[in-house]
Amino acid sequence: MAARLLLTSLFFVRVTVAYLLMLAIMSYNGGVFIAIVVGYSLGFYVFRTDIHGRKKDSLKAHADADICC
């Protein structure tokens, strides 16, 4: 139950930030747009790439999963 509440609250934060960023981009301010794109790119680089030496082979994990039906 606690894990579900934690995941729900993280989803809430993620959706809230996404909508706020969408509203910021819709202001048609070039500086805000560049800041958002650079921030997303840096976040991807830090959290989604293998810069920490860990292997993230999510495609292999999905390929090894049992397929039902």
C-alpha cells in the first residue's frame, strides 16, 4: 500500500511538472523554451544514460520476459 501511494505521488509530481512546462513553452518565450529543452536534455543525460557505470539493458529484460497467449 505504501509503495502504491509513493508511486501515485511521484506520478502526480511528474504530471504537474509536465503541465507547468507545457504552459511555460506556450508563452512563446524563446529563452524559456531553450531552458526547458536544455534541462530535459541534461536530465536525460544524467538519469537515463550509462554515465554511472551501470548497464541499463531494458530491451534485453523485455525480450527475456515470458509472453503469454
